[in-house]
Amino acid sequence: MGRMESVWGSDCLEFNPERWLKNGLFTPECPFKYPVFQGGERVCLGKELALLEMKSVAVALVRRFDIQVSEPDRTPRFAPGLTATVRGGLPVRIQERKG
């Protein structure tokens, strides 16, 4: 379902975060539309905890490290698979922040 053209359109295999914007603003979709966590009475009990943990890890990494793309002129390409990845990887330089 994550890459079905009938659901996502002709660019279903492309990484396109703008698909979530309407008139330049993020507009949440119905929670029943995307079955990753489900919704309603069948919602995953760990959904909110999983989302909080992902956000916490991202914030901790950004606060503690300077992260720079090694090849800034190279355009990352989405590689469809079981998880969302970048074709050929995305080399980055990570350096612990001073202070």
C-alpha cells in the first residue's frame, strides 16, 4: 500500500514530502487512511510512545552533533523497499558539538 499508484499518484515511488501540504500548509489526513498504526478502537497501543521516542532521538542527535551532508551537490534519490532509504546511501559527516 505504501507505494500504490492508486493511493499516492504517479509519483508514488518518489520521496515527496510536499504531498502532505495543501496551499503550503500541513493538513493532517484521516488516521484510518494509512494503516501503519491503525486508528479508532484498533489503534496501536504503542503509537504515541513510538512517535515520542522517534522525536526524542532526533532532537538528542541534533542537539549533540553537527551533521553535514558529505556531498551537498549530489541529489538524494529515494530507493523503494521495505523501509524508506536513499539509493546509494547518504554520506554525512558527524562531529560532536563543542561545549
